[in-house]
Amino acid sequence: MAGSLRLALFGPPGAGKGTQAQLLKDKLNVAHVSSGDLFRHHINEGTELGARATEFMSKGLLVPDDLVIEMVLDEVSGLEQGSGFILDGFPRTRDQAAALETALRARRQPLDKALLVSVPQAELVRRLGGRFICRECQAPYNLEESQFASPPRCERCSGELYQRDDDRPDAIQVRIGVYQEQTAPVLDFYRERGLLEEISGVGAVEDINARALEALGLDSSAQVG
């Protein structure tokens, strides 16, 4: 089942969802379909979909559901028949989830599971508040508060580390609130269909991954890729 598993992965900002997506991709030997990566690809490549998305983004508007759906489904449809995938960052609304369900059923390849990586809000704030990025090489860092006194430098290139505006305390609370408000209906969508599994995202990366594999009905000690 591993190589053909079809999964939607959810988690709030700071939950480590991206790390788990990469680990699951490698262990399950499936495609990682990230909506954020797709947007960047289409915009950088100047595709028709990218141009249409840019029209909205340049005006500060959200990209409409139908365009997001088209972009993701175009990617999924390009996969070899029977191949599995992890959806990361999609669906974000019930409308998107319903459209995805209809399209995958038409291919006779419905989602097998929706997996939520859950982390308490206090821990999310702590993690995001310590997240810094190198201005030169974009390497990510997680720093403790005690390290904020002197300007930290990148271990790779000695570049200056900085904190994004949306990783500052006030912005963090807003990001988490927006996620909870937008994602709750999507989680309910999959809960109603008996597809939702929830795991704790607190602890060592390897332990969280073992929980994820167990929730998916897979043996975490086996090589399933």
C-alpha cells in the first residue's frame, strides 16, 4: 500500500509538518505535492496558471479556490496511474476538499487518509518565536531566547540571521488563529468521512514520524519505501 498511499497532511504553523512530509515522502516512496511549491514553480516558470495567480497576488488578493484547485489537480493528474502522493497545504477549504474528492473519485483514486499533526498553541508560539533565517543562504535556525542578546550569525556562511515579520509574537497569534478558523471545517470534512487521523507533534522528529506511520497503519520499524 505504501507506494500507492494517497494522503492529505495538515498541521498548524510551527508543527513541523514540512519535516514530516519529507520523511513520509521518502519512506512511502510517494510524490510530495506542496501547494506553496506549485505556486512558486508556476510563477517562476511564467506558466499560464502562474500568470493567472500573479494577477490576484499582485493586487493583494487571495488566489481563488478554482485556480488553486486547478493547479493542484493538474499536478496530481500528471502522476502515474496508481501512484501515491502527499498533499501539503491543500485543501484549505471545504470547497477545495469537495472538489478534490470529486476529481479523485473520477480517477478511482480517492484519498486514503487525512493526517493532522497537532501541537499545543503555547508550544507553537515558542517554536515560531525562535525561528530565524539567514539573509545570505536562507538556512533556517531555531534559537533559544538566551541567544537573542547578541546578533546571531549563520554557521554555514556567517550571514546575518533575521526573524520574519510573521514570526514575531503578535503575527504568530494571528497566523495560528487564521489556521484554526480556516482549517477546522476541512478537518471536519475528513472526520465525517472517517478518514482523519490525529497525532501529537511534540517530541523528537523520529518519534513523531513513528506515530504518523502507525496512524497510517504502517510498521514504523520497516523500510516501506
